[in-house]
Amino acid sequence: MAIVLVVLIVFVIIVLVRSVRIIPQARAGVVERLGKYQRTLNPGLTILIPFVDRLLPLLDLREQVVSFPPQPVITEDNLVVSIDTVVYFQVTDPRAATYEIANYIQAVEQLTTTTLRNVVGGLNLEEALTSRDQINGQLRGVLDEATGRWGIRVSRVELKAIDPPHSIQDSMEKQMRAERDRRAAILTAEGTKQSAILTAEGQRQASILAAEGDAKAAILRADGEAQAIQKVFDAIHKGNPDQKLLAYQYLQTLPKLAEGSSNKLWIIPSEVGEALKGIGNALGGTNPDPRSGGGLFDEEPAKQP
């Protein structure tokens, strides 16, 4: 009797365990009743009929990221490139993902490879390298349309890398180096040109400023000399000098006319005689007759026999 009771308790526990199911968040479960689809379980607590209902493995409803291995693809110009792809997709219909396709991840991989070859096969290498956004958009459109009946939504398709052949890579690197060298030469020439222009502009400005400075200095010197002459002239007129003083100052100026090794000819104005005459009178103390023209340098008149 005790054994029967224990067996009954164990049976009840097994029935309860198989009847009660807890579905986690972002998961979904498909229930089959006697081998036929019965319903889809949402997150939460649910009750199943033991030995009649069967819960299939839960499906992840979150967005999944699958990276596929590199695929060789032939471009329009008959070059083989290796392309890595990443697909972002999400299960939107658990029933279709369970019954419409056996392995939806493998199906997405094969469909991606086929679509990629069709899209890249119509482009040359340069277009394939520079048209990633266009390729991504075409892949996403084709995959989303094809996987819709499988209960899957493809949100994004990205090309991780496009690797051309090694020979093409070497040629591209040489071309890039040549292009960089050309740009560097152009920038160097532009810099030299700008430097020469700035240097010439600086020299021009310096010459202008120097000329303006010389002009202002000459004007100031001329003004100073004019003021000095004016002051001397005013002082002479205020002092009222006599003829003797003027003659003496005139003689002091004569030696300056002989300064310099190139002075060979002296030009003596007619006033020199009058000046010498005045000095002679001043030194000799004589008062010659103006009518006789006598003076310091006059010849002595011959004596009468």
C-alpha cells in the first residue's frame, strides 16, 4: 500500500512538472498537441496538458547578429575578392520560423552568399570598394523579402571587409603612395609660393616704410635747417653787424672752399676785394681816401725823382 502511495505521489509530481511552464521574457514557445500545432506561448506562466501537449525548444525573439565567413566573389572585371558579411535579423513569427524553414540561420547564410554574388558580380572592383552602402541596401532588400515568409525580419546587412587579390592590393598601395606624394609636392609648392609672396609683400612694405621714414627725416632736417637759418638771420639782423665783422667771417669761410682733393679751381667773387680791403683797413688803422682806392693791398705810389 505504501509503495502504491509513493508511486502515486511521484506521478502527481511529474504531471505537475510537465503541466506548468514558465516562458522567460523575449522568448516564445510553440506548443504541439498530439503532434499538431496548437498555439504559441508568450512570456509568463502557462499550463500544458501532460502527455498530450509538447513544448518545442524556445525561440529567441531578440535581434541576433550572425557573422558569416569570407566568401569569394567574382567582380565584373573578373577579379576574385573576399567579402565578410554581418547580418542582423530578428524572429517575428515563431510559428513560421518553426515550420516554414528547417534551419533559418543556415538559410540566411546561403541566401546572403547568393545575393552577394549577384550584386557584386555586376560591379567592377572600384565600384565594389566605393559602393558599400549601395550593396548593403540591395542585400537587405532581397534578404528581407525572401525571409519574410520564414517569420524573420532582416534589419541590417553590413560588409565587414572587401579584400582584393594581393597583386591588386600592391598596385593600389603604389597608386595611393604616388597620390600622396603628388599631394605632398603640391602642398609644398603652395607653401613655397605663399612664403615667397609673403616675403615679397613684407619687403615691399618695409621699403615703403623706409622711404616714408627717409622722406619724413628729410623734411624734418630741411625744417630744422630752415629754422636754424632763420634764427641766424634774425640774430644777425638783431645784432646789426658792421662791415668789418662780416668781412672777417667771410675770410673764415674761404678755407672751406679748398677742402677736398678734387678742388682744383677757386672761384672768388668780386666782393672778396672789398672784404680784403675792409680787413686791411681794420688791421692797419688807416683811413684811405675813398677816391684813391687805397688800402692794405694797394701799391705804394712811386716817388718823384
